[in-house]
Amino acid sequence: MTLPTLPPPYRHEHGPIKNANEVVNEQLTFGQRASDWIADKVGSWGFIIGQSTLLFIWAILNVTAWVQHWDPYPFILMNLVLSLQAAYTAPMIMMSQNRKADRDRIEAHIDYEINLKAETEIKAILENLDAQNLVIAELHQMLEELTNNKTDKMNVQPERCT
């Protein structure tokens, strides 16, 4: 009677899964951090409300001349300030968006690595389950043989001595 054998235990020989946030943050320069900070601030409701309030106050002060007309009605100075602001913030926002695209590529690559590791693990699990099914079938057959042998021995009537 041969004993059934199972495959050796699966060894997890892959490196740890990387965190995309840590990978990206390790590569950031000061300029990239600054562009991300500016994009976060400029793209917020706080900035929109603050900017709108400032422009409203600017227009009211210049129309009513409470202080002095430093920028009369067509508000040329305000247009210049807003144009300068747009000229500087737009490229910074674009830099931040490009970095977001780079981050998405890094996340996609990490997801790909995770999927490869999961595929390897699932394959090992399925192979182990197949081996277990074979062992269980062999054990079941061995039990049937033992049960049949035992019932055969019990069914044999001992001869009587007369």
C-alpha cells in the first residue's frame, strides 16, 4: 500500500507590494511639490470665493472712489493682475497634471505587478487543490478496499467442528 503524496508547500518568494504614494513622494522635487500645492489651492472653492471677494471689493472701491481711483472703470490694472496670475498658475497646474499622469502610470504598473503575483498565487493554489483531490480520491479508494476486506472477513462463516 503506497501512501498518497502532496506537493511541497508553496513558497512566497516575491517582494512586498509597493505603495504608489510612497514611490511618487520619494521622487518629488521642491518645484513639483510647489506646483502640486499651487494646483491644490487654486483649484479649491476657498480660492474661488476669496478671489471673487477680492475682485468685488476692488471694483466697489474703484467705482465709488472711497479711497482713490487707482484703477478706473475698465479696470485695466485688475485685468493685468488677473492675466499675470493666469499666466503663472496655468503652467504650474499643467505641471501638476502631468505629474498626476505619471503617478497614474506608476499605479498602473504596480497594479500589473500585483496581478502577476495574484496569478502566480492562484495557480499554486489550484495545483495544490488538484493534488488534494487526487489524494482524497486515493484515500477514498483505500477506505473502500479496507471496508470491503473487513466485510468479506466478517461474512466468512467459520466451519463447525462436528
